[in-house]
Amino acid sequence: MCLPSAIITHSNIPTGEGDTRASFTQYCSGEVFRYIENGFSTDAMLKAQDPLLYAINREKRKTRLMKGYEMFSTIEELLRGSG
């Protein structure tokens, strides 16, 4: 299971006697993704070098959260086994 932990509240429950739990956690700052999206430039650098591309990237970011949500399976898909 993948959780975008900044936007989904989550926690762990105790394991039962004799049970074990394993997890693998990764983290990547949003700034890293913006840097790559900007052609390996910070927002400030891109704004100074290419104001039009900077404006385009800023507009694209407005829909990114909803696009991310759309990547998750729905309950219906999971129940059908196609998610």
C-alpha cells in the first residue's frame, strides 16, 4: 500500500501475539520533483531564465493533486479485482 502521508491521516495498530510487521518507507521532497520538472532549475532560477515556462509549470501544479488522487484504485475496482 502506498500512502501520500502529507494528505492522508494514517497510523499503525498493535500486532497480535506472535504476529510480525514489516514496512518499507521512502520520502522525497516535493522540491526535488519541481527541480526536475523545471529542467534541473529551482523555481527562482527558472522564473529568471524562462518566465513563460515558469508560468506554465505553475499552472500545471494546480491540477497535480487531483491527478494523483485519480491514480489510486477505487473501491469498485478493488472489488472487481481490476485496480
